[in-house]
Amino acid sequence: MTQKVPEIPPRFTDPRPVLAIGSALWLVATLVVWVSGDRWESLRPVCLMGLAVGLLGTTIFLIQRRGARRGDKGAQTGL
């Protein structure tokens, strides 16, 4: 017998909180590393790349959401 799999609640599938919190944490880490001076200077590129990846993820999400709202054939659904 095949059991019906329950739907995942929307609060667990919404990428917006993850993008916002992750980007905010990378911003805080970048500011702390930048203000601390020479002690954490080697971690600056890591923090800047974290910000860049967050920006890239947000951009991809916004492009996909715009396509889904327009009804594009290749866009994801449920955004």
C-alpha cells in the first residue's frame, strides 16, 4: 500500500528567512573582522566571499520568483 506523504509546511520551504539571516550574519562577521585590525586580516576574503554568495543566492531567488510570477515555462513553482 502506498501511503500519502504529507505536504511540507510553507514555513520550512521559504528561502527568504535563510537568505536574510545568512546574509546578515556574514555582514556582521565581515564588520567584526574588518574592525579587529590585523588580528583577523586573513579572514577578510572569506567574509567577503560569504557576502558575495549571499548576494548571488538572493539574486537567483529573485530572478526565479519573477519568472514564476510571470508564468515562464522553466521557472520554479511555489516561490
